[in-house]
Amino acid sequence: MKYIDTEHVVIKSWCNEPEGNALAQARNLANLPFVFRQVCLMPDTHEGYGMPIGGVIATKGVVIPNAVGVDIGCGMLAVPTSLEEIDIQTLKRVIGTMRKTIPVGFEHHKQPQDESLMPLLDDPARYPEVSCQYRSACKQLGTLGGGNHFIEVQKGSDGHIWFMIHSGSRNLGLKVANRHNRIAMKLNEQWHVQVPKKWELAFLPLETEEASVYLREMHYCLGFALANRQLMASRVRDAFCEAIPDVTFGDEINIHHNYAAMENHFGQNVLVHRKGATSAREGEMGIIPGSQGTASYIVQGKGNPDSFMSCSHGAGRKMGRQAAIRNLDLEEEQKTLEEKGILHALRGKKDLEEAAGAYKDIDLVMEEQRDLVDTVVRLEPMAVIKG
């Protein structure tokens, strides 16, 4: 971990080579008047909107919508199976069934899903944006989405076959995030706040009604994202059971990595914002995925206070989406995956934005955070569905 102590508070970086824009964003965060004690950069840090992805901050008295991000509640789910082996034809059947039952990309279900699976909307008037999006969200429940979201079947170092899902709150979280960031920007302009608009870090004081509404809707999106992953997991289990009737499943790990939560650190109650970062309290189970074609990890937190008890949420990009499409070689990336025997999702040049070559080395990322987490299981990919 490196210290950068040139700003109002120290920046603690587990990222050996943060890109220039991400570091500039971290410096902006470190000079906010309400930031508490430190800014933390996880090993997978890269540029985001306002706050770098892979960043962790704590604030006193305010919430910053852009420090949570637009995919509120985006996170990971992982489940071990009783299987120790699976042949390629059976694996193809399982993946084929998943594709039929889980919409990906911009696709939604044609019909609303079981409403009892949705988080309770006790008083729609208290959730203005959620209420507007609710009917649409009922069709988004149990859908993967696009970008870096994925479903993988993996072989674990524990000898078992696992499956893993990466997804979030879909369009619901995006709408909620954008609505409240616009409100924060408008209010900050009216208040003539000292935080420059170009930093994209508009905030809401916790004592305001606007902050209360944002936090309420944010928590709803967290519940929706968890439910979304659980419904997909149910359909993944069904796909396995259809092909292998006697398969059984272990306990699921279901976590999010885009959220804000009131926590106690260094003896004070503060609002911790994790944007592309995972909670890693002592003994807490977590998931750190690699990129398409590389290992993922089930981990256990060490509760390191220097990181606000956090760790990375993945490998992290080393190349932007368009740069990956321009610079990576499709045949070479496909060959690498096929030589490993992975059923992959690289079909055309546009898919290169999610190729392994666009991401940092996950093993280096894990080495950089060995003081934050312990590895429990290493998972090697066998088959991948991408959004």
C-alpha cells in the first residue's frame, strides 16, 4: 500500500499504477471538505464518473450519488455444486438452457416476474423514481444486463464445480442514480458550494429530505439487485438439474460492490461509499472475479482498517472499451480461451471490449491486496455467458 500525502487527507493506494485520470479523481476526493480521514484505492482502480471505480471513501454528514455509481447494488453471487466433474456436452446443455431462461444485454422478460420476489414497496410516494420504474423493473428481474456482467461455470481448487453471476440493478439503478445526481447538482449550484462542478461530485447533506429519498431509493435498488441475482441463480440451478438430476448445491454468497452504508471506523460513525469495491470485514466472505478466461476467487476479509475494511471487486480494466476493440486481436484472444478449453463469448470484434486482454492481471491484483483478504477457493472458468 502506498501513501500519497499531498492533499487534504491521505490517499492510500493498493494499486501500483493507477491511471492518470483515476489518480486525479482520487485527489479531488481527498480535498472534499467532508471526506473522513483517507481515500482508499483498491488494486483494480480505474477511472469512473467523479469517483474512480475501485475507490472507497467515508464522509461525514453527506452522501455523494456519483460515489455509489449508476449501477447501484451491482455485485456478485457464487454457489458451489456437488459436482466434481462435468463433460463438455453436458456443460453445453447447461449453458444452452441458461441462455433460454435468462435474458442478456438489453433484453428483458416479456412478462413481469413473480412480484413476491421484488423488494417490498411499502409506500410508493416515498420512492418517486422507483415507483416510476417499478412495472418495468418487474420485467428486468432475473436478467443479466450487458457490459462486464456475466455468468460463469467454474472449476474450484476445492474440487467442486461452481457457478458465478455478476449483475446489478439494471435500468432501475441507473434511473435512480441519474435522478438524484441531477438533484444534487442543481442544489449544489443554488448553494454556491465550493466543490467544483467539473469534479462530478455533487452531494446531498444527510439532514435534507433529498438525501433521505436518495438513500431510501438506493436501499431499494440494493434489494432489487440481490433479488435479481437470486432469480438468475434459481434458473441456473434449474439448468443444472435438467441436465444432471442428482446435483445438489451449497450455500450461496451474494454481495454488492456499489453502495453507501453507515459504518463505524476509527471510532466514528461515517457513511462509507464503495464504488467498485467489496466489504472485507474480518471473517467476511467475498468474491473477486477475474476477467473472461482468467481465475476468480472466493475470499475471506481480514478487516484491515487502512482500507475501511474493503477489497477490490475484480481485476479492473487496464484498457477502455473502444481501445480494446481497436487494439486487441480477436483471433488471438479466441485462441487463448480455446486452448484453455473454455466455452467463451467472444464472437466478434465488438466483444473484445470484454476480452481478458482488456483487464489487469488478476493474480497481480490479488498479490497487491494480500493484507486485505485471504484466498479460500480459486476458481478457473469452464464456460462463460456475457451480456
